[in-house]
Amino acid sequence: MTIWHDMQAAGLIHCGCVLLNGEVQHSCFPAESKKQLAVAKQALMYVFRSVDKSDKDYDEAHIEIGDALFSGFKLDSDRLLIFLSEHDTNTLQIRQFIDDNKERFLQL
Amino acid sequence: MKDYKILFTGSVCSGKTTAIRSVSDIETLDTDAQASDVTVRRKKNTTIAMDYGVLDLNDDTRVHLYGTPGQERFRFMWDMLTSEFAHDAIGMVLLVDNTRKDPFRDIRFYAKEFGDYLRQRRLIIAVTHSDVEPSPDYNRYLSELKGLGVMTTVMFVDARDPRAILGVIEELISAVEREIDWDKVSDRLLDTNGFSLDFYKPLYEETLLDAAMNKRGVLGAMHLGDAHDVLCSNIDDASVKTLLLNIDRLTGAISDKASFMGAVNNVVLAGPDVDTLSVFNDQNQALCLRSDKAISLPVLKQQASDLLQWSIENDYMA
Ligand SMILES: Nc1nc2c(ncn2[C@@H]2O[C@H](COP(=O)(O)OP(=O)(O)OP(=O)(O)O)[C@@H](O)[C@H]2O)c(=O)[nH]1
């Protein structure tokens, strides 16, 4: 069982990936969601670049678009976790899952 | 005497007070406060505690009608009503204001908030203000509710019309009471209560910023226009302002470039030690909020949709 499966089984996400310095390091986005992933990646990286410029400590961003929710969580200064889920997903539970499994994500 | 109870809920202005008043045989107890001391500018009065009325169906049957306050900041009363006063109600009526930007979002919100309560009783969705805004129509409600997996009755009513509200009550009560002469009740109500379909005149007394600042947990707000211009703002921190403006621009860009995904509804930024920042988009405007980090996302969304609703109407009035 991968960590993505765990999250899917818990009903938290549809798919997810880890970006290392902006490059996809590990992903469970299926091929047909390539376009979505590209949008999510660009948008969330833009958000976190703006956050860096503002010098504020935001490590979590959610973009609700149509019926989907793209979430980005900063794992450390180089790594960004990206998820695609339902627009009304409980983001607190995703946050909790990440906090509880941080090491597993860092090892991906 | 047989006593039944029904609980009415719904967003601000959906018509709860009006509905209960239109059929009540007693002077209704409503704990409305004047606009001056509350957040409203859309209307003069808002319910701060609860509405209560009684309707006699015949000599030994009556219904007690309870209404929740609409504003989210009085939600402590929701618990009190569901666990005390109306804990044994036979059904709940969710009044949905059809002029709201997204009435289905309201339904999702209330269905979730009252989820446990609704497990044991019937829900009726009563759509109000459809004389002002006919769309979404009945069929749209049915298909949307089917999609949500909510099995319930939908009725289009005018909360000011006792016959319409009585119809809703009949829908709930007739399942358990077969002896009621509903026509007789209706005639009696029209004789005594009468009704007037005066079109309500909204009172705009506060600005969007004032209204925003009165929402729970809101620390600052900024209203952006069509061209990403700042219409008004009380967010002083320049870097927060820039960040919000950048995000607003991003939402425009995504909606343009990735239109296959639908429009960007909102963007929320959070962190362990910082205020939550959010940008909510509407067709021709955006609302940015700086909120306490303890405010949950669903509550934030509900607050923003209330506020955007008001501001559009305000522009329309201007
Ligand atoms: N045109 C029209 N007006 C309605 C309808 N139903 C209610 N109203 C009007 O809408 C306004 C608001 O109704 P209220 O009964 O005060 O709303 P409420 O849900 O009790 O609001 P809160 O107490 O603030 O939660 C009143 O002026 C009513 O007359 C309707 O179906 N059509």
C-alpha cells in the first residue's frame, strides 16, 4: 500500500504528488489527469512564490475550481505536496494526515 | 391536546420569521434586533434568538413552529433549538432563498450542519423568493438534490402567503394526522391573518466592510472590482494586501487558461501561526478576507457567500 492509497482509502483525496524544487518527484496522478496536474502545479507554485515574496509563513493553500479542490502543502523548503480532491473535502483531515505521516512523504 | 413541532431554518432573509408569522394563531415571539446594532444592511430586522408561533389545526391538535436565527454568529441557538425546544419536532423545513448566488450551497451547508438532527426526521425544502428570481427552477432542484443524494420534498412557496406555508405544514403533519380539515384551517388563517405581498425593500445601511467585520473571526476585508481594482479595503499590512492581489490575479488567469476545469471559486491560504487569507470570486467582483485561523473552511465559505450576495445587490441598487 502506498501512502497515496492510504489517503484515497480514507476518502481524503483523488490523487496526489510530491514536487521537489518544482519537478514531479513522485505522483499518483493518472495519465488522464495530466492537464489537471499541470494547472495545479503552476497555480500552486505561483501561490507559494507570492507567499515567499510576502515573507509570510503560509504553508498550506487551497484552490477551489469547479467541483475540484487543489491543495498544496509545503513539506520543507524544497518539497511541495499537491492533492486533487472534492471541493468540500475536510482539509483539516488532510493536514492531520500529513502531520502524522511527514516522514513517509519525505522519503518518497 | 396533541402537540406537534416543526423547526424552520435557512439563511438570513430566507423568510423564517415571515413564514411563522403568516400562519401563527398567537402573536409570534420573535427576537428580532434592529439593524443599528446588528450586521444587517440587507434588511431591517434579523432574528437573534428564535422565532416561535403556534397554529391550531383543530380543537385538539396544534403545531408549534420554531425558527432558528439565520445569522451564523447566533448558531449557538441552533444547538439549543435542536437539543431542547425542538428536539422532538416531527420535521424540519429548510427555507431556501432563490435569489442567493448559489442556493444549492446553502442546502449543502444546512444539510450538513443539521445532519444528525435530520437522521431521525423529515426534511422539506421550501424555496422562497422565486417570484423575484425564478431560476433555478423546480426540476433543477430535483436533479441537484438527486446528485447530492438528498431524498426530500421540494416546494416553491412565498413565505408571506399563509396558504403556501400551511401547505408545507400539511405535507409534514398529514402523514401522522388524518383528521385535519386543511381547507378550514386555511380559510380561518386568511380571515384572521390575511396577508400582503408587499415587495420588501432592502435597507442598505452598512458597507460591505462593516458587514464583513461583523462576521465571526473576520479581521480584515478587501473588495475588488472587475478590473482587479480595490473598491474598498481595511487591510493595512501592505504585504498581505499585495499577496491577496496577486492571488486575485491568479484566479483570473486560471479561469482563462484552464477554463476546461470551471471557474475558480476561491483560494485559501493557511499556516500554523498566521491569519487565514482567502479570496472569493464572483462573476464581476472578488472578496478578500483575513480571518482568525480557527475559523473552519466551510464557515468561511458561508460567510463569504453571504457577503458577496449583499454587495451585488448593493451595486444593483446604486
Ligand atoms: N418577494 C418575496 N419576499 C419574501 C418571500 N419570503 C419572504 N419574503 C420577504 O423577505 C424578507 C425577509 O424575511 P424574514 O422572514 O425576515 O427572513 P428570516 O429568514 O427570518 O431572516 P433572519 O431572521 O435574519 O434569519 C421579508 O421582508 C419578507 O417579507 C418570498 O417568497 N418572496
